[in-house]
Amino acid sequence: MTSTQRALLTAAAVVAVSFLLAMILDLPAWVDAPVSTVVLVGLAVVWKEKKPTPVAAPAPPAPKPVDREPVFTSPPTRTIAGVRLPSASPDYQFQFSAIVQWSPVITGLRHADLGSVAVDALLSRAKALTATQQPSEETLNQHRLASLLGEPDIDEKGQVRTWATEIRLKLPDADFKHLQNITALQRRAQTLLLERQLEQDKRAYLRDDVLATPGSAVVWWLANNPGEVAQCVDLLGTLTRLSAAANDVPIETLERRWDSEHGPLALVVPELPGLSDKASEQAEDQGDQPSGQG
């Protein structure tokens, strides 16, 4: 129902109520008409009053855009395990394992299996690296290989960009044990060589320096036993024989060589004070005694 229709119905109701009141109260007819007119005019004035304009509710603030993290799709992968790669030693080979990842580089016509291209390109890189690495440096080799193969690189034909993760590089167990045994033997051989050189140096020192001559033997003994002169004199014969034996020279030849170079060996005993007179008196007494030979 429209507002006009509601106004007409309201006016008709007012006129009808006025006539009913007039009939009930037995009012004269001329009173009914003015009363109805006044009521209708008042109703029209009230109806024409300006209705308050409804205040529009403030619009809710627009929601802030939610920052969403970009979604990256994982590159395709292929796992390789137990691949034999050469080392710097022809007798040993490494076992190589890794997860190969790649992304295509060119569009249009390309290889039907880019995963195989990526694996072949990565193995070529790994082979060139391990061929220069010593099998004894297993842990160091793995760290170096992981560092270099983790960097993306394009294959020769420029079809894929490849790199690797979870790289493992090791020697087979049998080769590792064999290498340990060889290392232990080499260390033992080096130890024996050093011990033999030390022994040879000691023998040469005794033969060519200490026992080269009886005199050098005496000097060596006195250097190690300072102040033991009397004992050194008692050991002259022993030191002389040791010198002759060390130089493979008979004792008689050594004595003749000493006599020819230095003269007969004479031991000079120093005279002690107070003993010279007694010695002369004893010599005179022995001269005065008659000989027992008749």
C-alpha cells in the first residue's frame, strides 16, 4: 500500500468517526461538517511535515589485503645411488649417491626425458671432480663435492639446469679396509726405516768417531767419566782392543801403527814429594847386598 492510499483511508476514517459521534451525541448537522474539516486539515498538516531523513550507517572499512607467501612448485627430482666414479688412484673407485634436481631452460622442441639429461649432466660434473681426489680423503671429498654440485649449472646443449642435494660419496667397505691396511703397513715401514737410520748413525758414530783410534776411545771415556783417570789407565788395553775390533784391525797391527806414528808407548809416573829419597836408599841397599849366585 502506498502512502497516498494510506492518507485517503485515514481521512475517510476520520469523517466516518465524526458522523458517528454527531449521531451518537445528537449534534446538529452543521457542527459535524466543521469538525470533520478541522480534523482533515490537521491531519494534512501533520502528514506534510518533513519526515526525518534516516542517517546512513557508516560503511565498514574495507578489509586489508592479506599478504600471502608465494607458492613455489618443487622442481622435478630423480634419485641415483651406488654409481661408481673414478678417483685419483686407479685401484679405487668411489660410490656416489644424490638427489638430482633440474628445471628446463628452453621451450619448444627438446629431449623427451629431461630427467635423464639432468642425471647425465650431473654425473659428468661429478666424474670430473672425483677423478682428481685421493681415496684416503673421503670426508673432505664429500664436502667439496656437495659444495660444487649444489650450484645449478646448464648442460652442454642448454636444455636443463641441474644441481644435486643429499650427496653421499664413500669407498666400498672392502676398499676402505684395504686402504687402511696399506696405510698401516706404510707407517710401519717408515718407522722401521727411521729406526734403522738411527741405528746406522749410532754405529757410524762409534766406529768413525769414538773408536776410530785408541786415543779417541780414551777421550770419549774420560768425557763420560770425568775424574776417573786411574780407571781409564786400567782400561787402556780394553779400549785399544775395542778400537782394533771396531776398525777390523788386528791388535798387533794397531800397536805397530801406533809405534810408527807416535813411538813406543811409555807411561810416565810422576814422583811424589818425600818418596825420592826412600827410593834411592832402597836402591843402594839392594846394591850392597851380595849376590846369591856363586
